[in-house]
Amino acid sequence: MEIEIPTAQDWIVFRQLAQAEGWLLPEGELDFYRSNSHALALVLKAKGAVGGLVTGVRHGPSGWIGNLIVEPRLRGRGLGSLLLDRAILSLESAGCQSLWLTASEQGRPLYERRGFEPRDTVVRWSASGLGARGQACTQRCVLEELLASDARGWGEPRERWLALLAQQSQPLRSGGTLALLQKGSTLSILGPWYSEDLCPRKNRILIVEALSALDPGAILVTDLLGSSPINGLMQAAGFERKGCTVLMQRGAAGWNPWGIVALGSLGSLG
């Protein structure tokens, strides 16, 4: 068994494995792992073939681990543990004092054995676009406020990643409620999403703006913190609950989830 940096062909195999598992892969995410010095991607080779893969990203003193997958025929042999341990070592050696990830209930024991503790849950919601109207905001203004909200919530500045994300997204706001709409040709993501006062009316307006900015029938997905009261608005807005994972952390706590509505990724980047 060898752990290496993925090649272009390895990423093709990973995409096939992920699609077989029913994972949603945002456009551009794999490019992010290939082109950013603070991103991590590791592939485990078994006799020259892809046996599994894991990704990670270093935001500063914290990091995220995601996309941990093992080829189905090789499961039960500890390969996932090998990949996870190497990712932890790599991120902590790079200066990460705290690590985050989202876990299924099935995978949760693997992470708990390595010191990860549950902090919240993450609820996935999905809806179809309305194509009615969409109102973009002044990007610079929204980005500055969004960076401030993000730093308050997660306990550290993560402007490097969020500034890059904002370049590829449509900013939305309703009063003090802010979000980025990451529009893709087949899959769009609403997040990160922050609401300092958690006003139901302001959040309903932002939800409608997001759905209206998409073509009719286009899919919009968002991962909300399970503790956020905004979950109560989603079904009435036409969203369907698609699943729930556990948000887990290893290392220093230092976060204040008040005001955080949704993650900026589908669990793999934060």
C-alpha cells in the first residue's frame, strides 16, 4: 500500500467512486484541491490501483477533512484509517490546532477513536430553482460583512478561502442576513450563510432570492447547522430534507455557532 498525491486519472476514479455512493460533487471543488497550496489530497494505491482517497484544507489554525472514501471491495481492511491518520498528521504538521469534519453515524466511531467530538449536526436541504427573479448585492460590501461574521462564528479569519469562493458566487443579503450563492450548471450551493439576528422574515426573503436566481428546475442544496432555527423555514420554502451528518471537531474549541446558518461547502471545506 502506498499513499501518494492523486494524478489526473486518480481523480477520475475518485469521481466514479463518489458518484456510486451518491455524493454530490460541486463544480470546481476538485480543481480547488489540485491548485491551492493550502489544500491537501491523498490517494491510497493498492497494487497500482486506487484504493481510497481523502482531502483536506488548511484555513489557518484550523483545517477540514473531507471526501474520505475507500473502494468498496477493499473496505474492512483499515484503509480508511490509514488515509485519515495521514490526513490528520499532514494538517497538524502544517500548523492546524483544530480539525473539523462531518461524519455519518456509521463513520462516527472511526473519528471518535481519534479524538473528534460532536459539536452539532448538519442537515442537508434541497430544492428546485424558481427562475422568477434574482437580486444580486454589491459584492465587496457583502464579502466584508460575511468575513466578519465568519470569523466571529468559527473563531478565526478564513478570508483566503472565502475571498476565492466569493469570486465565483453571487452575493445575497436581506438586512443583516448574508449568503453566497454558488451557481453551477447542474448543482448550486447556498452557503456560507450567516444571520446575526436570525430574523425569520429576513431569512425567508434571502431564501426566495436564492431560488429565484436559478433557472426553473435547477437544483439548490444547502447544509444547515442542525441547531439553527432557520431549519424550520426550509420545508415551507419548498426544500426537502435529504439527510443529516454529525459535525465533529478535534482540538481547540473556540467557536460560537450563533449566527451561522449554513456551511460554505457540502461538508468537505467548511
